[in-house]
Amino acid sequence: VRAKGLLDAGLVDRVLVSGGDPAGVGRTEASEMAKVLLGVGIREDAIIRESQATTTAENVWFGLRWIPKGTGQLYVVTSDFHMARAMYIFREVLAYFYKTFEDAYLADPRFRTSKDGLKHYPRLALHFAPVASFCGSDPSGAVGDRNETADISTRSLARRAADELMFLGSGEVSASLYGPPASTLQYIWAAQINVTADPDHARNYQEAMNMSMSVALGLCDCVSPPERPETHQGGNAMPSEVALPSPRHGADYSRSWKRIVEQCRP
């Protein structure tokens, strides 16, 4: 529905769905998302399928291959509790992509110089379109909060948001981009992204942490798995927009994010 709203408003003219089959179920995430888009009335010719990616970083990288030539605006649509991590990864992967080409063509006179005298690869304007979460009405359905092997969709929104904050705050996200693989999942794309080499990293991380802490606090009381909007019977729903930048929580994240996780993670 969020993607259709962007199409109907004329803000985008294509929707790219990205995701392979990391769970080995015989269906790609891209194909399943495409079915949802078709179901809400999005035209087949407006949907681009990217069926390789197994991580958010790969969503960005492989997506670059498929976006139409001349694209200048990129809207990222994902769940509100996942948006902070997605925002952080998209920015860092794109920064790596730009620098790769800038370094390669720095001394090449055929690569045009920008107005400020530096050679910059053309940037995509990133926009973030979070999908609001609706809290379910049955806490007993949060099986995943009590059983780590249960499907992630059975975890409460409070748990999902707190986990996302923990991934960011602990450094797990940045570590997953540089160094040995963080899991047994065989990544297709093995580029190494050292986020500390990005001059904008501190600002990107600050915005991501602010957003993640705000969302975790906003969903803290939701001890049920999410419901679809059409079946939502009440409870806690995040606002349809997550403000960027989110309210500041202070520069010292080492204690504040941990307190939020302790408070909100079931």
C-alpha cells in the first residue's frame, strides 16, 4: 500500500522488490512481494524483481543494477522497526559504491569535475518511507519471544524493535559489512565496507540510532506480533511517518540504547 501511494502520487514510476531465497523454501522474497504489489493494484510493468539479495546490503548493491537509467530519486519502503538499520546500511553501501568509482576515475579527465572542483559520482537522493506497524491484540501469539527457534514473524513488535536497536547499538551491523561473515549464510556479494572510512559515518550512525531508539520506545508496550491494518482492532500503532531526524537521545549511546533494550525487550 505504501508503494502504491508513492506511485499514485507520481513520486515514483517503478517499484523494485528485492530478495532471494535465503530460507531455502523454493520461493524468492522478491516474487512473494511482487504478488502483494499486484494484489493492491500495482501494474505488472511497474514492478522490477531483484531475486539474488540475501541481506539488506545486497538489496542495495544488486538493486543498483536494475534501477532505470537516469534515476535520481530512491524511496526506501520497509517496516518502521527496520527502517533505521535499512537507512544506515543503504547510506554506507552507497557511500562505498560512489567512492569506488571516484577513486578509479580521480585522475581521468573524461570524468567531469563538479562545481566545487571535486570529482563526484552522481548521487541518488534517498528518501525513507516507513510502513507503520499495527500491534496485535493477542500477546499469547508472541511465541518467538519465548522460543528463539520459532519463526521471526511470531515475535512481538516490542521484541522486533528492541532487537533492531541492539543490532545497531552493539556494532553488529557495521561489523557485518567488514570482516568475516557474521553468520553461516553464504553471502553472494562479498565486498568489504569499512564504515570508518566514510566521512559521513558518524552522522549516519547518529541518525540511525536516534530513529531506532525512538521506534523501540514507541513500540515498547506492544507485546503481541503485528497485525495487518485491515484486521487491527486497537492497541499501539506507530505513526504513519517516522520523523527524520528523530528526537535526539544524546551522543552517549552506550548507556541509553542499552537501557531501552532492557526496558522493552521481552
